[in-house]
Amino acid sequence: MLHPPGTVSPSSATRAAPAARTRPPAPGGPTVLHREDLHGSVSDPVLDTMNFLNEITGRFPDAVSFAPGRPYEDFFDVEDVFGHIRRYIGHLTARGTSAAGIRTAMYQYGPTAGLIRELVADSLRADESIDVAPESIVVTVGAQEGMLLTLRALCAGPDDVLLVTSPCYVGITGAARLLDIPVRPVGEGADGIDCADVESAVFAEKAAGRRPRAFYVVPDHANPSGVSMSSQARRELLETAARHDLLIIEDSPYRLVSPGARRPTLKSLDRDRRVVHLGSYSKSVFPGARVGFVVADQPVTDALGADSLLADELAKIKSMVTVNTPALSQAAVAGALLASGGRLTEHNAVPAEHYGEALRVTLEQLERQFPEDRRRELGISWNTPTGGFFLTVQVSFTADEGALLRSAGEHGVIWTPMSYFHPDGGGEHSIRLSFSYLSHGEIEEGVARLAAFLRAETSRGGAPTAAVAGR
């Protein structure tokens, strides 16, 4: 989803028609599909990013990889999965569910909106001070499905525009591309989003005859930048959204696996039901379950005056996408929630400490490899997040796929180009480092290899310009 700064990505209505084929398939030969006849998203670079990183990882298996935003695997025990499922079955038994009812719950298709909505609501109340009815929750196949459902429900026509932070998680821009929803980027600074920039984007879209429908944001330890919003900025964003009748899509996968005090979620501050809150258990329980959820408590009224919740509308769409979220996955997550009394902060106390230490070690090793005078000389700098899985490094050279191939092949270290995360173009002189999946020893070795690559690449490209060096 790359297009000139300050514009929105094209909708299906404005894309050029496919070019005519000049080579019809040979009679009796195999069917040949022409890419120009497929949906335009399959040719969009944003959909190729993960495949390219997977290819690099496969080609260089001995490289230290700072690319995947995965949880640390030493916290997983295979036996826990069985224990979680048994605990949930015990919970159902204690509630009076019959053996036949339990068998149905575990083996059959379940309710589209989810089996464990009450437990999710209890956990949100205990952990996040988000007090919503279970009926306002839809349990999804990861947060990614939640994004797709939410965008499909909210954006009704070609003039509806999604505002996103830039840089931005590719899952949301990819979902928008699949649905032909135009995207307007709002630049993220070192301290997060400036609400004045959000307001400017809203005015620009309205002036162009489009409707800014929602703004997607990760307020805590954002992927890819690691940046967090201040408490004041959160309140200002809610006020800005209220002034312009803008919905907020809040994504918060890293809060419960980060150390230290947490700022309030946008949803916990939401008094007008303006925030659609996306959640995921991929980081806080385990990613293999592929369980997420959407809190969508916005009232919906139809032309006849009938009332429902946005969650009900999302469930209708979900019934045509995944039918329901797998019962066994929900049972495993439910068991983890029950084991912690709904407080995943307690369940994740040790992992959060580990990730905080992994961040500390990464920053410490960067400082060791690049003292301040050397950083200035090479035009290298980095930010210092307070949690999450990621940080960003600014470099003086073009950090593109060619540079990544040299890094992996010649220096044995893999990272992610930040240009992947800029829907408006940009990020060519930045890289994302993910430290969550690595041990402290691997981080130390990986940063040493990265330092060798950065020195070699900077020398290869010549001395940094004053503008780059002064970042």
C-alpha cells in the first residue's frame, strides 16, 4: 500500500481496468490465470512482506533473526494446553453443564460470537478496568479477523476512509487493501500521535468529499515503532474523535506482556462508546490458539427503529468468514483465564519481566557497540521504548531488501525494513528490531553481528550527510 504522501490509497472504483490479454490459453491446455484478472491486493507489496521475511529466514537458518514478533518459547509447556482445556471443562461441569452439553461444546460448531465471552468480559474488568457486557464481545480467530470484521462493518462505501498511524502494523493496512478501503496515514512522532495531525487529516478528507470513518491506533508499545501515547494524548484523542464523529479502533496486544505501570486503555476512558477495542491472546497466552476478540458495544439502530450492538453485526459477518472460532482454542484460552482468576497480568508477570530484560539487554548492547561519538560519526540512533517487543534504529543508508539480503548473507543477522510499515512511503532509513523471541545470549551475538553490518553498510555508502547524522 505505497502511494504519494498525503493521499489515500485508491479504491476499487478508481483503479484502472485490467489490460486485455493477448495470449489466450491453448485449446486443451491447462487453465492459466492472469494476475491482472485477480484482485489488485495480490500484487500489492504489503501482502508480500511476510513471505519475503520467511524466505530470508529459510535461506539463512544460522542467522540471528530480529524479525519475528513472537513470544519467547521457553515459557510454553505442551502439558499446559491439556491442563487448560481440562480446567475449562471442569468450569463447565461446575456450572451444571451436562456431559452431553460439554461434548457438544467441545466437538461441534459453536456460537459465532464465541463460547467464552463472559470470561473475556471478566478478565477485561479485572485487568483493564474495561466494564462491558459479554454481549458486546465477539471472540475472533486472532485480532487479525477482528480487524477485517470491524473494517467491513464500518466502511460502507468508496468514500469511507480509514485513518492509520504511520508507521503502522501491516495487518490493518493489508485488511483495508483486501476490502478496497482507502487509507490515510497520520505521521507518528517520537512521543506518539499528535492530535492536531489527526484533526488535519480529518479536515483534508472532508474537504475532498470523503468521510473519515475511523482511526486505527496502537497506544501502547506500537508495532513497529515501540512508541506509546501519553495519558494526556489519549484523552485528547478521544476529544478529537468526539468533535469529528470519528470512531477509534484501538489495538493493544503488548500491554499485558510489558513491565511497569500501565496507562489506561482508550476503551477504559471511553464514555461515549466511540472506541472499538481489539484484543489478542497471542502474546498473553500463546499464539498457536489464534484467539482474539473485539469489544464493539456501539448501539446500532435500523430504519425501522430496531436496536442491536455493533458486536451483533460483526457476528453476522463472521458467520460468513470463519463461521466460529474453534472451540478447542477457546477452551485452552479460557483455562488460562480461569487459572489466573481472569488476571492475565499475574499470568504474565514472569514473561513481562523477561521481555523488559530483553529490551534492556538490546539497548545495552547497542550502547556498547555504538558509543555516542561513534553513533554521531555513523549517523546511527535508536529509540528507547518502555515495553513491547520492538524498537527502531535509524541508519544513514537505504535499509531496503537488498541491504537485508547482505545483512543475512554476509553478517548472519536479520531485521525488518521499516519501509514495510509506511503506507505513504518512507522509513527507508530505519529498521525494526524485535527482541522478544531471543535469549540474552542470542541478543548479544545478534547485536554484535548487526553492528558489523551497520559499520560495513555505512562505509559502503560513504559518510552520512549532516541531516542523517543529526537525527
